[in-house]
Amino acid sequence: MNLPLEISNLRKAYKGGTVDAVKGVTFTVKPGEIFGLLGPNGAGKTTIISTITTLEKPTSGSVQVFGVDVQKDPLFTKRQIGVVHQEVITSGFFDVEEILTFHSGYYGLRNNKERIHFLLEKLSLFEHRHKKVKQLSGGMKRRLMIAKALVHNPKLLLLDEPTAGVDIRLREDLWRFVEELRNDGMSILLTTHYLEEAQQLCDRVGIINLGSLVELGETKAIIRQYTHKKIRVVLTEKHLLQSEYLREVIGKEYLFVVPQNKTLGEFLSEVTIPTALIQDIHIEEGDLEEAFLKLVSRKDVQVPL
Amino acid sequence: MTGFITIFQREIARFLKVIVQTVITPFISSFLYLLIFGVSLGEQMQVHQGVSYLSFLIPGLMMMGLINNAFQNASSSVVSSKFSGDLEDLRVAPVTDQEIIWAMSLASLVRGTIVALITYSVGALFMYYRQGEWLMVAHPLTTLFFVVMAGLIFGMIGISIAFWATTFDQLSAFSAFILLPLTYLGGVFLSIEHLHPFWQAVSKANPLLYLINGLRYGILGVSDVNVWTAAVISTIGFVVFFAVAKFSLKKGSFQRW
């Protein structure tokens, strides 16, 4: 079966630019997964999205959607894709329902009222369907963008920072909706710089910095590989503890930073702490943010592909 | 095909939403032109044999309104879409460049034709009031041909320029420095027969002269140029600007300002 998205060796140089915006990136999106493309601003995320939608032409390399090259048969690939752009589009002439009706027409759907109303309901926009875009709040505009991307029921959804500038409650609603779409079989490429979002949603992530992929893999595996467990032991009185993992002592609190593969049992038997003195033990698992910061700040990064 | 129909409907709906600009403005401007030039000054003007200045003026004003509105409809649609960003939607959606060009230029033609019809009606009323006779169309098919040509050509020019434009200034520069002089010097207000032979030759290099006189022939049966020459030049213009519009969509920018 053809993969929803297959990017190989994608390179993009802009006219007049001294460095390439994207330098030979390779990754795939598998059926029914949420793939996160993470990176700091200017890393090349939007450029990659733009080459998938044919807004930009790759300088070299290829982008295939369900086995078809986007440059060779754009009409086919465009029909498979739904895109939510990073910036809010504000067409001033038409109301929400008109926009969605026209948008359906671009995808060859003449009578799409049922789907449009379903999406409006789903995204809590139904009562606002006769409003112009500028009358909508920021969050409603975002949801309209998502509705637009979904009018033709695409098989591959590209979300370019869909939650930028969205409040936390709405963000969580959107996450739930994105998961629902995935459960219905949609494959999703998500770019974001909210790492919490990526950690919660993405099955796999690719971390991109300065146009190159610096890491690619399952979200959990990356967290495990690049983060440490933080164990904070609080004693009832001061005691001399010795361990290679001890990082910090504040009063009666001892902070240990331990590799992820070390179990708590192993840790406790290595660091002999008198059990009677233990008041509390807090364990913090590493998160994607920690892994991300480690990866994008590495100067010596070699692309591990 | 659905993409084409949708864009066409969207374009029509768009100019209907700004109906004051599209219908009322040309009504007022053609009324004023006819009042000042046709009625007040027209009594002292001599043009072709047997044709009053008022009736001479009407096809010229029709073509001027048609050209301006066709150009503006396409160009302002593209440019306002560049502003709001929804032009990117068109690039991302599975519609072809041909569908975009045909839909937009046909919608431009519709708007231009509405304006031309308004001008015609206002002019006809003026003529009836002043001269006691109705303005009849001498050659309906010729009239239709030149209306369609002018509407499509200027729709395509509007598309081309708007796709290349990176600022509003560039758009208004085209209107002010190229389109306006060419229409005014293209025989809207006067017959080139009255010009010095040198300026007659210069005028003949103005492509708008052929559209304006083609329509004048269609309506009045008189023209400064041979109607076949006018038809050939219009057809060439149509082919050229279709190619230019295709090139512009391919190479121009869909990106947001």
C-alpha cells in the first residue's frame, strides 16, 4: 500500500537566499498516524508543507502523496490533501457558510451542505455560520480554517501550527478533534512548536533544525533516549548521600538525575538511603521539551538517517 | 469543471456584494459624461456624416466602462485575495490555471457587460430626450463580438497584472499610466479623422482604438477603422493575453501580501 506521504531528500533553496531553507529532508507519514514535525521558528516546517501543497516547488528531491508525485499529478494529490495554513485567512466578502460552500466547489463538490453542517456543528461554528470572518473571534477563525480543510474529507491532513495563539481550552478541544479524525482513519502531519501538544498527540515526531532533520522516531522512544528521570528525595534530616547521579542538594532535598533505563529499584539499591529518613520521593519523567532542547541546541548534530 | 463553475459563481457573487461600485457608480459616471460631453459640448461637435456627437459618444463610453470594469473586477479580486490570503486556497485546491483564468475573465465580462448595458440604456434615454429617436443597434452580432472580446481581454489583463503585482501602487500605476491614456486617446471622445495625419498614425498603434471602433461599428454602423481589421486585432489580443495570463499564473505569485 502506498504511504500517505513520502518525502525523500527534499531540498529547497530560495532565490537570493544564502543557505537552503530545507536541506535534504526524508520522512514518511504512515496510514492513520499523527506525525509531528517540530522545530524552532524558521526551521523549514512551513516550507516543507508548502512543497507538499505545491505552493513551492522543491529544488530537488521528491514529495509523494499516496504514491503519486505532487509535481507530476497535482490535481490528484491536492484532492487527497486538506491543509490548515499557519496564518488565518480572512476573506472579507463572504460568510462562513458561503466560504465553505465555495471551498467545497474547488474540490469538485457541488452539494456538500450535509458535510458542511456536520463540520460546523462539530467545530461549534453552526450558530456563527452567517457571520463574516472578521466578526469571528480568533479561535473561531482557527476552527473555520480547520472546517475548510475538511470539507472534502481528505485522507491526509496537513496542520501547520493549528493552535498558534489559541487559548488552552480551545487547544484541548482541537486536540481531541484531531485524535478523533485520526481514529476515523485520517493520516495527519502536524507542525507545531508547542511540544506539549506534540507529546500528547503524535505517534512519531521528526525534529527539524535549520532545514535538517536532527531526529526522527517514535515520540516515546525519543523522550526515552534524550531525557533523564529526575528523582527528588526529601529526607527528614540532613544526611550525607553519595552518588554519581546527585546533582543538587537544597536543605533536606536531594535531586538525582538518572538515565531513563535505570529502574527505581536499581537506583535505590545503588544509592543507599536509610529508609527511616525518607519523607518523600518525587519522580519526574522527562518530556519532549527536554529532548527537543537537547537536540536543537547540539552544534555537532549529524543527520542520523 | 466544478472548480470553474464555483470560481465563476464566487466572482459574480463578489461583485454583487459591492453592487454600489459595480452598478451605481458607472450609472452616475455615464450620466455625467453624457450630460457634459454629449449634451452641452456635443452641439458644437462634428463627427461622422449623419451621426450626432451624442450617439457617437455612447459606444465609446460603453467600451470605456466595459474595459475598466472588466479589468478592475479581475484585478481587484486577485489582489484582495492576496491580501486576505485566500488566493493560496486556490493554489492548494485541485483547480487548473485554465479554470481560474476562464472563470475570472468570464465573470469580468459579465460585470463589464452589465456596465456597458447601463451606459447604453442611459445613453439611449438621453438620445430619445434630445433627438426624439431610439438608439438602435445596427449590427448585433458585431456588437456582441467586440463586447465579448473586450471583456475577456481586459479580464485576462487584470488577472495577469494582479498576479505579478506586489503592491497596490503597481496596479493603480497600470490604470493611471497605461489604461487611462490609451482609452482617452483611443477614440472614445473623438474621431481620429479630425487629427493631424501624424497623430492619426500614432492612434492606429493604440490597440484600444480597434475595440472602441469595433463596438462603434456594431452599434452605429460607422467606424474610424475597418471592422475586419478591428476584429483581427482583437482576436490577436485575445490569444496573446490568454497566453500572458497563463504565464502569469504559472510564474506569478499566489502568496499573501
